[in-house]
Amino acid sequence: MRLGARWQTGAPPHRSVPEELHAAIAEQEALHPAAQSWTLTWLEGRPRCVLDDVAFVALDVVGRVRTGPVRHDEEVADAARGRDAVGGDAPAADDDDDEWLS
């Protein structure tokens, strides 16, 4: 298990944030100058950084850096499948995937 972290914009990324995400974090801070802080979480072992609930920076399943606006209804599922907020590399989710839960 990996613990998340928080840090203020303008400060260097938290020490547990992979170097591959640092440039994208700086870009998102420049695009959202009113934002104040980042939250790092780990989704299926991959880092996901969210800037004040307006933008995210993450690594997808094959290690590519993904960025985009936070969309609460689909952003977590898309990041897990390796999709960014603009388009998708992964096939659409099958609505019947969770039938085993019933």
C-alpha cells in the first residue's frame, strides 16, 4: 500500500511523485494559476495527482503521462483504463462488467 500526499502549488512536487509527472504538473499549474494545492493518490499502483479538483496528472497503464480536466463522473474509470480526458486509447467499458456484483 502506498500513501498519498498533499503539497502547495509553486512548491516542488512531493518526493513520492515520479519524475515523469513533474513537467506536466508545472504545465497544469501554469494553466490554473488560481489553484492552491495538489493531492497525490495511488490508483491500482499508479500515481494520480489532482490539482484543486480542476485538473489531473497521472500515469496510465503503460506508463504514459496523461493530463486533463477533472470530470467526477468518469475521470477515475478513464484513468484506470489508460484514457485521458480528451480521447481514448482503450475500448469503451462494457456496461455488463459489474453483473457479478448482483
